Amino acid sequence: MIKTGGENVASIEVERTLLGHDSVQDAAVVGLPHPYWGEAVTAFVIVKPNESVNEEEIISYCKESLAGFKVPKKIVFMEDFPRTGTGKIQKHLLRKEHTELYTKQESI
């Protein structure tokens, strides 16, 4: 559960929305520390081969079916995710690697 601006967001709901986009192959959503929101909903996305999509397109797509506070503040494009031996995405490693994403820039 991600706690952003006093609201709770289930990462699985945002991931399901992202996976509905025609260009998205895989997605993982985590909460990262944010100076204003406490945690910011952040999406890590793998784009399907031979597809092209940008951050604005994906955010706009999410806005069509998610409440505003559930829409990712940022999309991070990845080639692959850290995974366990059984293939589960290791979200704690994504959090650890990108924990300063919002403190390095002034993005609200």
C-alpha cells in the first residue's frame, strides 16, 4: 500500500491500469519518498518490443481511469526488472535503487 498525500493507493490497481496500455509489456508500482506527498506513486515500465511510448502518454492514459491521487507522478522506463528465482519482481530493490528520485529534482 502506498500512502500519498493522506490517501492509500493499492499498487496492484495502478499496475493493472498500466498493463492495459497497448505499449506496456510489464509494470511495477511503488511509493518513493517525496518532500510534499510523503510518498509518490511511481511506475516502472517495460515497453513491448518495437513499440514506442513516452511518459506523458502513459500518464494521460492513467488519468482516463484512475483517480488523480492514484496516477503515477513519474514513469521510469526499464529494460528489465530485478526478479526472484521464481520471476517475482523485487519491488524493494526498485525502491532502494530509486529512493532519491524526487529529492534529486524539484518535481511535485
